[in-house]
Amino acid sequence: MTAGQAPDPLLRVSDLIVEYGHGRRAHRALHGVDLDIAAGECVGLVGESGSGKSTLGKAVLGLAPASAGTIAFDGEDITRASRRRRRALAQDIQVVFQDPYGSLNPHLSVGEILAEPLTAGGIAVAEARTRVADMLDRVRLDPSTADRYPSEFSGGQRQRIAIARALVRRPRLIVCDEPVSALDLTTQDVVLDLLLDLQRETGVAYLFVSHDLGVVRRICHRVAVMRRGEIIEIGDGDQITRDPVHPYSQRLRLASPVADPVEQRRRREAWLALREVPDVYSAG
């Protein structure tokens, strides 16, 4: 990199195609997607169910095989990384899933859940315990939490435990797959604030998948809007969430819930009007 040149992105997705099935039954979930994420950046990926946003997250994690295109992490092509390489990549790429109830092993204590990936990676038990206690403190849970089981916690607390599990290995990128959609609005705010604080403390990058533009507005530097397997609009988080250009993005903004019932009713009426806008759109 020469002086004044921007650093290479931490994650670069180039012309990515993901297809499921074969022949006439093949379904193309992603159509040549391009997306970059810089170190320490939070990029939101927004769209309705079936838009391809979760498929893109799974492809980055190696859970959805690419049919074409490339996924590069820190300059390394990981599109078709072996299982062994994927296990090693888990040190740097982690995930927080949507369901805080189903993502934690109910048969292990919280301490065991957080320590397991550390000891499996060769970290001594004493060091693992220290890092677990520190991580619980960072997600605003008492260290005594380590001795309890997931069933003893609320949904918001479980999601904080899931975030702690993702961060305990000190990754550089976390795929957040609808991490607050199963939580009530108040708990959502708590978890989003926590994710923001943790990013400032650690410098971790997020690929933040959501169906709600109002949620990504709180946390994302840039936002990409997905529809039918394509990114149709991408830009600064404030611009996309406040004044999107594409009619589909505008509909997503109007569909975001707000606390004010008068504003909610106004948005509903505007959404119904925009529903009549044709799908075909040209910026020209």
C-alpha cells in the first residue's frame, strides 16, 4: 500500500453467486453480489425475508457454498476454504445468531460455553477462566454468571452471553444475523448499545444482518439494501436510513416500527401509497 492509499478491506465479496439445487429446480439466492467491509467498520445488510441477506452472511461463514465469485478475508481467498482452514478462521470470524434460546448449549454452564473454544484452541484452563470472567464483565454480566445455565436467563441476557461467546476468541469480524429481532424494543436498545460499546473497545468489524432499517440506523456506518439476491442500494448509514433513493428502500424505512402512534400511522399510509410504485427502477 502506497502513501495516501486506502487500506485493503478486511472482507471483500466479489461477484458472488449462490445457487441451491440443480437444473430446472435450481434457485439462485445471490446474483453477483459485491460488498466490502473495512477493519472496525459496521456494515448493515437489510432486506425482507428471502432477499438473500442471510445467505450472504452464511456464505461469509462458509455455511452456504459459492457457485461463483470470491470471498476474501484479509487478502486471503476463503471462498472454498477447507474444513481445517475454516476451523482456523473461526479465530477471526465469528457469528451471533438470531435466536438467543437455541444458540446456546443448555447442557453446559455459561462458563463452559465461553471457555470451550478457548481450551480447544490450546489456551490453558486458568487463562481461559480469566478471559471468560473479563468477557462476562464486558457484556455487563456478573462473573458469577459463569456457574449458571442458559435456561436461568432472559432472552436479552442470553443474547449477551452469545455475544460474549463470539468475542471471547477476539475475532476481527462478527456476522450478526438478526441479533435483536427476537427481543422486545427496550431489550433491543440495550443489546445495540452493548454492540456499539464493544466495537469501540475491541475494533471488531460487524456484518449486521437485519430486516429493520430503524435498527441498523443505530449501529451501522454503511448500509446495503438487498432485494431478490442483489444489492440495490448502498451508502452512508444516515443517508440510507433517512432518505433512501430506491422505492424498495423507502418502503423498508416506512415499515420500521416507531414508538409514536401518530407517526406510525403516517408511515403506514405512506407505505401503502409506495406499494403501488412499480418494481422496475432506474436512477436515470
